[in-house]
Amino acid sequence: MKKIGILTYHTGYNYGASLQAYALQTTIKKMGFQSEIINFETEEFVASREMFSRKPKRLKEVIKIVSRIPYFNSLNKRQKLFDDYTKNCLITSPLYRTEEEVIKHAEDYECIVCGSDQIWNLSQDDAPAANPLFFLNFPKKQRRISYAASFGKWVKEAPNNEDIFLPWLKQFDAISVREISGVEYLKSLAIDCEITLDPTILLDAEEYDSICADRIIQEKYVLLFSWMCTDDVVEAAKMVAKELNLPLYNIVPPPRAMGKGIPRKLDIGPREFLSMIKYADFVVTNSFHGTAFATTYKKPYVSIVSGKPDLRMESLLKQLGLSDHLVSKEFINVQRMINTDYSDVQNKKIELRKSSMEYLERALKVDE
């Protein structure tokens, strides 16, 4: 059986990154392939992702540490839950701290899949794990494909940095990205590519239930999930909780939403994140993965728009017939969301997945 290595961000203490790795690996397994995630993380990346960074480099990192001191115990537990998830829910290689170690073991794989996340964002400002290794910048001895990779905002800077990655990208056998901007850029370079779904959308609730934690909060509740916790999404969450007369919980650590009066539940890893969404009575989010998992679990929810909507989120909800869930805080209709008819969403999701699944299966099965 062909052995596949998956190179992606999977240990960033980020729910979306952690769960997309699980979803991609599970999907590849369902297609009949053996795979493992190439467990690569530099010491610099480890320091950047910690709940209490040992090596703060900027003032905002110092502020983050100070703001989190009151939550020291729950955040340490959160970090442990992420580590336990990586150990117990993902199939990984031994830990590699350097690029040289990854390159040395690359020959273990007949195919390497560069997985879904901003792995091709080489910005030093907002991508602490940025590394040209994610372009597989070493001699080719195996099939190479990408699945829903992303340049992120760095796609605007990429044309000025093509000497770093373009020669390696041209050696890929199949390329898919997750954003239209990436498709347009690569096609301008005469590189054939496709757009594919975030892998978290490839699985159903039953498949996440196999790793989902037991119910954590026994009472009814509203869940706020927003990494940036903008004023709009915070106000929207408070409005929904007030209308439903239910407690509201925020699972994102300070310094975001400080002084907003919303209780935090922070000892939440990826498995617990699934549970918090699954058992919520209402979800308020402005996150793509918050939206994706609320849809997967067929929850009443709203995705709050502040200004221009996220194109991935807008496109997904339009194709699933759920565009009315993408609203500004002034136009929330709580009862309408509670009465959402999900009966046709699954059929639309199956159809939406079709081209992504066909791409992945086709890319993996060549020369099997």
C-alpha cells in the first residue's frame, strides 16, 4: 500500500488547524491509503504557539502573557488537551525539529500531500511557522500534491518572492488551493490548479463524533467563537444570549474581549471544541471553522459580518442554501435560525464535496 506523508500545520493550538489535519488524514484513509502527518515544528514555532510564550518578542506578546495570568491553570490544561489530541487523534511521524530531519525522512513516502492551511504564506508578520519547506524545497523523489493549500494575504507579496518557491512548485504533480486568489495567481504563472474545499467540510458529524468529547456544560448555553472577538460579534452574542435568556460562554483566551463581561471556558482542546459546538443551543461566530462546524452539527447559528464578508464563508453558505446565516448584528433573527431546515443541506454538501473528493482521489491514485 502506498505510504503518504501529510505536511501541514497541525500543532498550532488552533482548532481549525488541528481539525483540518484530522479531516484530511481521515479522508485519505477512507480512500484506502496509509498516511501519517509529518510531525514538523521548529523551536521558534513552539515558542510562538504556547499559551504563555517563553520568548516574547513584541509588546503585544507581553500584554498577552500578563492578560492570561488569571487563567493560568485552565490555559495550561488547554495546552495539554491540544497535545493529547495530537498524540491520540492524529497518526504522526516522529517529531522533527529541523528541515534537515524532514528532508532526510522524505524518502519514507511515495507521495507527500501539502495540506490545507496557510502553509504557503511566508510572511514573517502573521505566520510564525512560515517555512519554504512547505513548498517541498528539496530534491524530488516522490509524487507531490497539495490539497487546499493557501497563500493567505501573502499572495499579494508572492510575485516578489518567486525565486524562493516557484521552482519547487513547478515540480508538483497536482495542485489545489482553497481560495480564488490562489487559483488566479497560479494560473497567471501557467500553473494548472484547482480550488478545493477545506477538509473539515469533507466529514460528517458522525465522523467527528468518534473524537468528540462528552458534554462539558450541562445547562443550556450560547457559544461565542471568534478569534478576534470584534465588538460586532461580542454585541451580537450578548443580544442572542439575552433573547434566549441563556448563559453565554467565550472559549478564546485574553487579551481578546477583555472587559466585555463574558465568562470564559478556556480548558478546551479540539475534542472539547467539537463538544462545545455540538451541545450549544446557539452559536455566534465570525470564524470560517466556527461556521463550518456549526453547519456540520446542524446548530442554530449566525456568522457575523463586519464590513466585507469572508469570501470562503460567503461561498460555502450560498452553495449550502444557508446565506441567511451570514448577517450583520443588526439583522439577527434568532427564531428563524432556530427553525432552520437542514433537510436539504446534506445533499447539497455531498454535491459540493464531489469535485474536491474526485481531485484528491485522482491525485493520490496515479501510479498506485
